[in-house]
Amino acid sequence: MKTVRYTYLLTLNDRKRREHVVDQGRMIQFVVQYETFIARSVVSSSPLRYYDTAHGFPHVDRIRANGTVEKLPLLSTDLGEALTFADQDIDEHWEQYKEQYLTGRS
């Protein structure tokens, strides 16, 4: 089994974390997470979008500023396709997700 981890800085306050596990050439699990650093009483990293394969299926968790989480299954059950989608979605929409979170529209 091989685990690969990356962290990509999008800005000084925003990053994408990615991890995937491959066994004998087959993707068996992944996580792609968009995080931002938000000043509250203590500066902390908050995940805003979280794609993973926990619970036995690929899905996205959309985290709202009020702490609620919406879990939505991804259309593709192929883990390679789901990982590619998650990567591209965060790359293309992270600014929109941050704005929605900060304005309470996510």
C-alpha cells in the first residue's frame, strides 16, 4: 500500500490538502480538503469543503459557518474519477466557497 500526501498553498491563508492511498495500482481511499485560516478568538484552520471516501462512498462535506455539515454523494463511484473531480473543483471554486462561507451563503 502506498500513501501520497500533498499540501498546496492557494494563498498565505488558503490551502488544499490531498491524500490518497493506492494498493496494487488501485485507488482505495482519498481525501481532498480546502482549508482557510480565519481569525476568531484564536486563529485556526477551518475546512470548508472536504471530499473523501469515508462511510464507504465518495462524497463531499460542505461545512457552513454555523457549524452544520451537508454531506452529498458524488455522481461517480469510480474513486479515480471522484478524486480528479474533487481536485479540480477545489482548484476552480475555492474562492467562491470561501466567500459563501464568510457571508453565510454556503
